Amino acid sequence: MSLYENVLAEMKPYLGKRAEAFLERQCKSHLKISSQELTADQITELARWVKISASLILSEEDAEVLYQKIISLK
């Protein structure tokens, strides 16, 4: 699986069908890339933005767990 697919797989349990659009938005808005272009060097920055944005719609605890799961994909 690609890095994109791995990140998406970690996000789906928390964001469901919104995960793909959420990931694309984070990559475009904050990393200035398509989610398909995601590299290991960008995981830390992506995880930080996912945590910030996800905490607006998830509990702080779930946002932190998601952050840790994404970081672990590095």
C-alpha cells in the first residue's frame, strides 16, 4: 500500500466516508500538495495539521490517537 493509502486507512475509523476529502483538504491547504504526492518527509507536518483540524470534530483524545497513528507511519 502507498503512504496515502496507509494514512487514509488510519483516518477512516475516525472520519468514515469523510476521511478521503479531509485528507485531501489537509494536504492541499497546509502542505500545498495532492494527497497522492504525500511523502514520508511530510508525515510529521501532516499529522500536526490533522490533529489540529480533527480536534474540531473529534474529541481531543481521538485527535491525539489519530496523530500518533499517522506519525507511526513515518
